[in-house]
Amino acid sequence: MRLAERPYAEADRQALIRAGIHPVLARVYAARRIGSAAELEHDAARLLPPAQLARAEEAAVLLADAIAAGRKLLIVADYDADGATACAVGVRALRQFGAKVDYLVPNRFELGYGLSPELVELAARRGPELLITVDNGIASVEGVARARELGIATLITDHHLPGDALPAAECIVNPNQPGCAFPSKALAGVGVMFYVMLALRAELRRRGAWRAAPEPNLGALTDLVALGTVADLVPLDANNRILVAQGLKRLRAGFGKPGLNALLRAAAGRSAAQATSFDLGFVLGPRLNAAGRLADMSLGIECLITDDAARAANCARELDRLNRERRRIEGEMLAEARAAAEALAAAPGAALALFEPGWHQGVVGLIASRLRERLHRPTICFARAAEAGETGLVRGSGRSIPGLHLRDCLDLVAKRAPGLVLRFGGHAQAAGLTLRESDLARFAELFERTAAELLPEEARLRVVETDGPLEPAYWTLDVAQMLERQIWGQSFPQPLFCDTFEVEGQRVVGERHLRLRLAKDGCRLEAIQFNALEQGGAPLAARIRAAYRLTVNEFNGLKSVQLNVEHTEAA
């Protein structure tokens, strides 16, 4: 591991300071290639127009015609936070528009991911005339074909990368499909659905739908859009930052959905008025995802679409319980995974594939993420699965490191060994796949060999990018609170500073964390390093170089500044 300071253009930093940006933020933003204060404006009017999203207007016409004809619509959702929020956006907006709409989300343990032929058969029992996929569908060639055979039309809204063939749907809206020039390729599934609803509202406006009634305010859905966008770890480009900022603004103003407010209260009484992007990614997101990982995401969707505060509170309590159960299962699996990975940590190899018969398939993605962080290798973890009556299958969830596009790597593996990978899909940094259990060893060998070819040598050394030193004068509660309230996320990371400290005290808390007392230039600060014992970080040297985040610690109603130490090395 190597600590490195993010470069920035001094001219950009100075321009931001002249525009009134706080000096700390000016340096941080300049290092994220922000050159003017205008790039930090988050007004809804600055969103890219829906007309630029290929086929969004075509989808709007398809939906408007279906609404006018009184056709039954059925949303087919994915079982993660992005899919759940996209589904909720669709259900809420379409019902406001007068549509007859319901939703269906596959059980990941029975039907797996996406619009499969088996899921179409299940959906057909409800008598839909139009299926609308959210956060899935771009790879559902067979499922769409089966829907056509049954006389059911399909509208696909998705953001995943397409394969060699596109489904024969009536319409596909996906910023990553061939021929789409939409500037923001980073839209999450919920973002795509939100844009389709914006286009639909415009189409209904052209048809005179709002002459006798107020036009629905789709801005009221941005809290859901913000949650799905941050939780799905898509890059926070300028357009996504506006969507997240608008959603947080609603939450903080007290206009959040009852389900989101209830989930925040269930998580140790967190306040919507103080909601941050951290809350979206690490408080709300995991609780919503817990339903899809351990049970049925219908519970999560119901929490998001209800306007009944009591029902929302009941859903939130159950989601919180599922999240606690998920953490317990994850802890047990992680111990097994570490034991298996330790033997491989020093061995040569660019990538890692692990399987244990007793692993829970809803949690393997989290284990892959933890191992990826620990070993700095692309990692796929597998669990046994049974899909639509099939046996002898395993489903894997993978996480990658910068320098290796995981979906492209799996695509190359599949082409080199036809029939080995039964299904796969995903993004650059995360992907999923299904194999026969008997093919695991062959896949692991080919995956490692292919990753070794694709992964540049320089990418194999873990480099932790920091924002350099922070003057002690800025180690204040005001600065920490200012930083927490900004919009941070994937590819627009929360500031990580780096300084040299004297370690005046260290003690173990919670069995694996280190509580620290650090000193520099006469200033003393409380700090904590989570999971330090897991990382071999105790005891620390008397003098360390530490990468840390400036955070707010709240205890018994009192707030203080605290350093969250993420990486250390002897100084």
C-alpha cells in the first residue's frame, strides 16, 4: 500500500476561493477537477434535459398511450436498493398520472436476477399488458421473447452495460445502449426511471392532462432518486450530484417519504434534518438491501411507496431487524473467507474466486467487497443457488479494483470458454454470474489468468489517494460539519486527509477497533480506527503517518470532532 496526495490545479483552487468557497473545500474540490463555483450549483434547472436520453420520449408515448387506454402495467424490479427505489419512483409517479400499475420483484433465491422467462410466466398470471423493467432487462433477451409469445409488450429501463444482442422490446431506455448520446452514462437505474417519468409528464402535458388539475411535482421523488443513486455506487458526476443534492434537500426540509424517515429513526434515531450522503449509503441503503439479501424486496418497496406513517414504521423496524441478521451472517461468513484467503494472500495471482457450500447467496457480494479491500484483488465469492428448478448451480458476486473492468473480464472469460458462464452482467466495479458448481475450479483458473492479462502491473499496488495535510486550525466541529453536509460518493469521494501524528494513547474497543489519542503541533484529538485488529494495525508505532477523515462524533447529545483513521504507516 502507498499513500499518495491527489494533485490539483492551483488556479482552480484560487478561482473557487475567490468565488467564496471555504479554503478547505476549495482545495478538495480542485483535486476533484472542479474549476468553477458554477460546477457546484445543484439547482434542478441544471439537470440534463430528458429529451437527450435516447428513446425516453418514445417510452413516454408508449406509456401515455397505455394510460389513456386503461391498460394494466406491471413494473418488474431488481432486488437491490437501486431497483427498489426505481420501482417506487415508477409506482408513485404512474399512479399520480392515473395509471393502473402494480409491481413484481423476483425472489433472488428462486428466480435469480432480471426478466427471465420463468419470471415472465409468473408475471403473466397478473394479466399485464405492458411490462416495465427497472434496473434490469438489458440482458433479458429470452425473457422479452417469452413476453412477446404471450402477447405482452415490454419497456426496458436499465443502466447496465448491454451484451452483444439487445432484447426485442417495444422500447429500451438505457444511457449505455448503442446510439445513446446522453452525456451522463453514470445514471443509476432509479435515475433512468426518474428521467422516463419526466418525459412522460411532458408528454401528458402536451396532451392536456393537467388542464383541470395541478401538475404532479416529480421533484417530490428526488429523495428516492438520491438514495438509489448513492446506494448503487454509481459515479457521482455533475448530473448525479444534482439529483442527490435535490433529494437531500427534501429530506432535510422534512419532506422525505415516510419510509425514509422511519428508516432513519430505526437506525439509532438519526435525524432527517441532518441527513447526509453517508446516511444514504451506509444507513438507509444497507437496511433496504437487507430485504433483498435475506427475504423479499417487496418489504423494502412497500416501505418506500406507503404514505402511512405507522405502516412505514413497521416496515422500517423489520428492515432494521433483517439488517442486524445480515450483519451476523456476514460476520460468520467473513471469518471463513478470511481463513481461506489468508492462505492465498501471499500467493501469486491477480484475482480471487472463493466458494463455501454453506455461504448465504444474499451476502456473498458483501464478502467479496471486504476481501477486495483487504487483499486489493478483484474477488468473486460464490454460494449455492437453485434457479427455476435447476440444481448444481452456484451464483457469484464480484467486486473489482481500479484498473480491471469486471464485466468486460467476465465477458472475455465467457467467450474463451463457451458454456462455462451461464449468465453474467454488471458494471466495471461490480458484477454477478451463475455457473455450474462442477465448473468452479475451471472458472477460477480462467478468471485469474484473464484478470492477469487485463490488469496493468501498476494497478496491483494499492494506492490510497488523500487530500494531503489539514492545518490544525481546521480541526474544528464547524469544518467537520461543513464537510459532512457536502455531496460525496463514488468517484467524488469524501475528503481523506493525511498527516503525521504522535500517538499518545491507544486502546482496543469493541474487540477489533482502536481508540486513539493523537497529537500534532500542540493539538490533541480523539480518533478511532475501525477494524484495526483485522488489518494488523495494533499496536501502532509511537509516531505514525495517518490517512483520516474529519468527522462528527455524537455521544449523549454532545457533538465533538473526531478523526476516523483509515490507514496508517510508521513515520
